[in-house]
Amino acid sequence: MLRSTLLSVLVATMIALTAAPAFAGPAETAYLQKLTNTWSGKGKLTGAETGAIACKIVIKGGDKRASYQGRCAIPDMAQQAFNGSIVYNDKLQRYESRSAGGTVVGFKRGTSLVFTTKNTSLAGTTYSTMTISPTKLVVDFALVDKSGEKTTARISFTR
């Protein structure tokens, strides 16, 4: 039960990074196009729950955004799919992601974009950070369940 909740929360975290259309200037559009790639990621759950995680994300450049489709799986569980876009909002001068859960604001650190989320659900409180650049993609994830037990994961992606 906890494993299925963890996978659902992990995928919800990835979905939270989906975005709505916005406008980008030439520099931001060029940067988003550089994110285009096929990424394969592996990680491991540690703490209250343990096990391997495998993900694949395909990012495609489009008009003023980088669209992506992905899947993640934990062994003995069904795969979970997610998709969306990363965009730059000219009006607010920031990178954004948006899902049914709301907007996630990203910031640029060096050559990377960083998106951080915190959500509370029946499973507990989840924290995640996705760091993406043209050469690197990493997702750090933690779930603190209602009893205070913590499960963490780091998924490192390669092209």
C-alpha cells in the first residue's frame, strides 16, 4: 500500500511540474530548446520504504516551450505516466510549471532551472526538487508520512 502511495506521490510531484502556455523572449526560448533530449533515470527509495525507481522522460522543443512526456516505475507496481511543458512567463519574468494543483515557480541557478514543491496529502508531506539543465536532470524527493517516517529518493537521469 505504501509503495503504491509513494509511486503516486512521486508521479504527482512530476505532474506538478507540468506547465501552462506562456510567452518567452528569444534568450529564454533558446534556453528551453536546449533542454530537448531523451532522459533515462534511475534511483532508489531509502528510509521507511526501499526499492528501485526507473523513469524515462522525453523532452521536445516547441514554440516557446519545452514539452515532455514521461513514465516512472517501482518494481512490482504499475508504471505511472505524466506530461506537460516548461515555459517562461515574460509578464512575470519567471519560469513556471502548472498543473491541477497550481503553479510551480522555477528559478535559474547558473545553467540549471530549479523547481521546488511541497505538498500535503493523506499520505503525508512530500518535498521535491527538480533540477534540469541542457546536460543534467535530477529529481530529489522525500515523503514524511503521518507517523513521521521518512522515505527519500534521488533520481539521476542520463541522456
